[in-house]
Amino acid sequence: MAFLDLSKLEKTFGTNRVVKDFNLGIDKGEFVSLLGPSGCGKTTVLRMVAGFETPTSGSISIDGQDVTDQRTNQRAIGMMFQAYALFPNMTVADNVAFGLAVKGVPKAERTARVTEMLQLIGLPDLGSRFPFQLSGGQQQRVALARALAPSPRVLLLDEPLSALDAKVRVSLRNEIREIQRELGITTIFVTPDQEEAMSVSDRIVVMNGGIAEQAGAPFEIYNNPRTRFVAGFVGTLNMFSATVEAPESGLLTLAGQSLTLTKTAIAARKGDTVTLALRPEAIQLGRAEGRDFVLPATIEEVHFLGSVIRIKARVAGTVVALDTFNRPDQPPPPVGSSAEISFAADDVILLPE
């Protein structure tokens, strides 16, 4: 049995079913992200795990113990919020010690634990400061230390990085992941940011409309999406319409050319229209070895992004995005010029209808 088990969770507010038949098992020490757009139900799932919301139906168990009806303070949960939620009238040390004080931990033990936590988050000399004297990144580190100080069984992170600037956000998410690995604490991370989820998670649960559409490792979610929503939400996607010629052999017609899918069965009939998808990195500008399908294109946009150049080209009536590495000896093609794109049949994703 999973260390944290969410079984058939449902949550209804009035007539609005916010979470629908949600099932998830998380192993001890695993880092799982709930990823999806605003309103998809991910924060509601987190709040049910924390005990802030009571499930309409379903159950929650931690380490084999049913906690569905337990109060928040009985669950041994640590939570880190989006808006820091530090007590402004308390020092950093007192903020970190707050949960320990509530539990009645002796002062000497609290002091030792606070010292340990401040060392862990890299702020060993800032215990006497107040929150207003800290940067946003430092405040969020203190919030993390406060959540971890009572040694919770599960750590819940509710979009904790969204209020920070981009550079601090990247640095802090990596620090959170390193600390989580060091402590081996079971963690759920809620985020609408696919890059955040992909970079730190052992597994990702992609949610849409209260439903878990797909759960899996970042590599699996990105490369083998099971639904059209997952394919479009995770990463940039180029889509083409193709006509089925021979479903049993994977033969299609795309832009007047024949294309055989080698790794995907086609659940359609001859003459049906299906949707194919390609990631930008799967498309090569020009002909290339191993890219067995070539289409004429017209360059419409060129965006220089440093190490990568994002090119948008019109192909068979569709604008597609492709990425190429920056090479000082090879400038990108000018806008309006004719070109060719190529890709391998193995890189094509057949989207479910």
C-alpha cells in the first residue's frame, strides 16, 4: 500500500463537482506534482490532504492510517503557502519554532531544532530578524523551515514560488528539491507551471476539470501523452491533420505525402481524419539524416532566445514551431524565405480524438 493513499476522492461545492473520482498513491519519500490550469481542482485536492476541506466522498490514509475525518493538527502535515504566511511580529527563529511550541516541545529542544532548520535552508545567522527585513526568497525559505521543523509525515507545497521573480524561483525550487531528497519526506507540490513540475518531480499528475487525466514520470508525460489535453498543456505542440489510408499498417497521408507510423496503432477507418502532433525539438530545419519525412515551408517568424532559436514556419496551411540551436557560423533563415522541414515518423504523436 502507498504511504499516502487518496482513494476515490470527490469534492462538491453546491452543485459544482470540483474534484471527481480522484485516485493517487504516493510512495514514502516521493515528490509528486499536481499540474493543471487554474480551477482544475489541484489546490482542492491539496486542501483535502491537509484537512482544510472535508471530502464529499472518498478516503485519505497516511502510512496505513485513515485520516479522512481527522483535524489538520492530528495529521502531522507540513504546509508551505504561496503568500509566505509568516507572523510579522515574530522573529525568524520564533516563526520556525511556532509549530514546535504548539506541540509543547521543550525550549532547549526547540532552540536546537531551529538552529538545525536555519542551517538547512542556508540562513543560519538570520534568526533574530523579522520577516520585513528579508527578501521574498528568504521569507519563503523561512516558511519552508517552519513547515519542516515539526518533522511532518507529509509536506504540502501550494504554489510556493509564484510570488517570486524568475531567477529566484528557479534557484529556490532546486533548493526545495535538494532538501526534500535529503530529508526523504513525502511531498505534494501544486503548480500551474509545467516547467516547474517537469524539473523537480518524480511523478506528475496532470489535472483538468477535477479529473486526473494522466499520472507518470515527467519523461512519460511529455513524450507519451494519453489525452489531447495532456499533449497540449505540457510543452509546446504542433498539430497536423492527416488522412488514414491503411489503419492496419499505420499508413497516413499528410500534405499529399505518405507517412507510416511505426509505433502507434491507428484506431480509425480508411478515409478518417486524425490529428498528429510533433514537439518543436522533433522538427529539423532542412533535410537531415534519419528524418524520413520532408515538407516545404515558408519562414514566418524568427525568435532569438540565446542558445536556442525558435522558428515559426507555415507548413501545409499550418504554422508550426521548431527549435534549433544557435550557431554563430549559421544565421537563421530570413522571414519570408522558402525552406524545408523534416522529421522522423517515430517522433509523431497520434492524438486521441
